[in-house]
Amino acid sequence: MHRWLHRLSLVLCCTALVACAPWLAPASPSQPRSIELSEVPFFPQAKYQCGPAALATVLNFSGLDVDSETLESAVYLPKREGSLQAELLAASRRHERIPYRIPGTLDALQQELLAGNPVLIMQNLGIDVLPRWHYAVVVGYQAEHNSWVLRSGTKQRSIESAASFWRRWSKAGNWALVTKPAGELAATVEPRAALQALADVESMLSAQQAQRAWEAALLRWPEEADLQFATANARRRRGLIADAAALYRQLIKQQPDHLAAHNNYADLLLEAGCPYQAELTLNAALEYENSTALMSATLHKTAEEVQAALQQKPAETDCPIN
């Protein structure tokens, strides 16, 4: 079996779900503008079960037919009387939705709303020494009152002043999430966060969904090397060999020391019956070999397979991959 690296685990690191955030912030978005997504559904929570209710809200809005009772067994932890962020993320992925972490700023919230995306957030309704964690969904901003509109608890339109909203949100690390189907992106997600979100969900998507998701990200950030790499891999899994090869070549030209791209392109050439071109690609990669032990071992294993193929195919033939 050929060895090609189809996951981004070698280039991405997991990040903490909650980061510290200051309590002081601008009183409103930098360019306040009223917006309310009135079509966002409402699922009133049962006791301690704000997590399933909030997740059902955003999943339904993304096109899924799922209710909070269905999600309860997946995300509600009775011993904790609540839900952890990890459970919400995992449940989104199991339903073939991509949960994107967005920047924890008021501007990002407003931009997502203007793009038509409700935002699932975490709040601390208690105090530092006795926190009361709570999930809600931001669905609007009222510029004239400098207040935010949420689907929260048992209230379909919970109105929170900017000061109260910021205090509760910042005490929970300004954690914010937008959930989208494959092929769609959160408006304010940053490249590395998008990479992580797609890498985490990829194994739960079909090959077609995964390719659609990576292609959408590549369209937004066409110069991102790791996005090019992942998209080329997704094309290959779909059987789009020529398209995958073209993107590998583009990446190698742009970033000659991207060893994983060299390896995967060489493996693709080898599989297509082009061992000579595969050897040239690997020789170029080995000039930059200063990577991890795993990457080095993978390169050398592919090189061994190329040499074995060359011994079996001594005559030069045309390669079907241009």
C-alpha cells in the first residue's frame, strides 16, 4: 500500500477551547448596525439543558431536522448538570456540520449576524468563584438600544444590554461558534481556525462533502499552503487525479520545502504508473529533508516503493499525468 499523508495532524496543533479575555471592551461594534435573524428557531431549555437547546437551534437553522431531546443524550452530562464544549463540537460533526470557532469580538458577532449566521456562545451567569455556565444563541443586535438579542433558556427573545452581555460572555472566554454545512464557511473564521475545523470533521464527511468543504476554504484563502495540500488530498480521494496533481504541483512550486506535498504527489505519480517522475519529485524533496521522524520515514518508504517500481519498469513511457 502506498503511503500518502491525507490528514493534517502533522501540520496542525489542537488549540484550547476557551481563552482568557479581558472584561473591558468597546461598548458596541465598531460600526453599530441593527440586525435580527427572526427566522432562527427556538427550543426552550429544560433544567440545566441549555447545551442541547442551543445546539438544536443552530443545527436546525443549518438545515437539519433535529430537536433538543434528540441531542440530550449526546451532549448532556448528568453528573455535571450541563454540557461541555467538546460534546457540542462532536455532536455537530456527527450530524455532518462543521463547527467553526470565530474571533471573540463584538465586531465578529455583528458580521456573522449580517452574513445570516446565528452564533452559539457560552456565558458565565455567576461569579468567578461560583460560575454558572450557560449556552445561548445570539440572533440580533439593536444599535438604537446597544443591546443584543439571544435565544436563551426559556426566553425566545432575551434582550441583554451591551455591558451585561459583554460581562457574561467575557467571563466565559468569549467562546463563540458558527455551525455550517460542508461547503459553507463562517464569515469571520480565520484561516488556521478553518483548517482545524475541517481537519477535525473530515473523517465524518463523505468524500464528496469533504472535497466541497476544502474547496470552499481554498477559494477564500487560495495562497494557504495547508489548504492547498488538504484540497489536493480531497480531490485524490474523489478520484480527480489530474486536478489533485495540478494542485500538488502548484503547492510544490509555491513552497518547495513542503515535504508532505512532495510525498503525496510522488505517491500519486507512482500509482499512475509514472515512477520516473515520482523519483524526480522525491529527489527534490530529499534536498529539504529536515522534518519530523515520521515525515522522514514516510518519504523514505515512498522512495523505496519508487525504486521497486523502477526495477519492474525499466523502459521510459509516457506518463498520463501532465
